Amino acid sequence: MAVAKKIAGVDVLLKVIDESGVKQIVGGQTNCTLNREAETISVTDKTSGGFTSSMAGLISWSVDCDGFVVLGDTAFDLIETTFLARKSIEVEIRVGANSEAEGVTYTGSGFIVDLPLEFSMDDAVTYAISIEGGSPLERAKGVVSEA
């Protein structure tokens, strides 16, 4: 029986994928969250015994990431350019090392819906990114080869 392995959040990084397919790690990351949810559809009828009944409906996903601005970061430049062009951006999150058979990779395309920069007087310059899924979120388990 395989031993379960816990993963440190510091080892999970958001990457954006440019038009040529090159994966770029978003620099300065401090936090990243993959949000997934399903809408509910009410199927309550008179035979539900006085209780509501529901079923899962449409599924959506989004990614929230924040961190410190790193000047010259290729991934952040791609994010800003894509945001201003109102185009979709492809993202990847890998949980586990690329060589781990139990590792999971999440990929999908979405739209940047929020991109604030914070310039506090007594702190480092920070960013926050919210990407809302515009395609199905693909989940792949297994070893990944970096090309």
C-alpha cells in the first residue's frame, strides 16, 4: 500500500502559458487558490416530504493569486498584456513534483477579471490576480515531462 504524501503549499506554483506553449512561473507568488464550485438546481416537488431537493448543475472554476511585483517578470508581463487585450490566458497548477505518479496537474483557459496593484508607503509593491475559468478545467494525474 502506497504511503500518502502531504504537499507543502510553497511547492505549488501558478504558471501561465504563452502563445508558443512555454510555461512561465508567475514571479513573487505568496498565495494561490484554485476555486471550484457547482451550482445547485432545485428539484423539489410535492413528494419531497417537506424538504428541498437539489442536484448539481453547472461547474465553474477560478484562480486567485497574489504576491510581490517583480520587475521584468515574463509571466507578469504576459498577464498584464493579456488583461489589457481582454484575451484569455492559459494557466497551470501542478500539485506534487513532476516526477510523482500521484501528482495532479490542473489546466484551463480563463479571463483575468481583477488585477490590482498595491503601492503602500511602508510595504513592498504587491499584486493580486483573479482569473475566471472560460473553459473546462482539465485534471490530469501522473508524471509530467517538462519540455
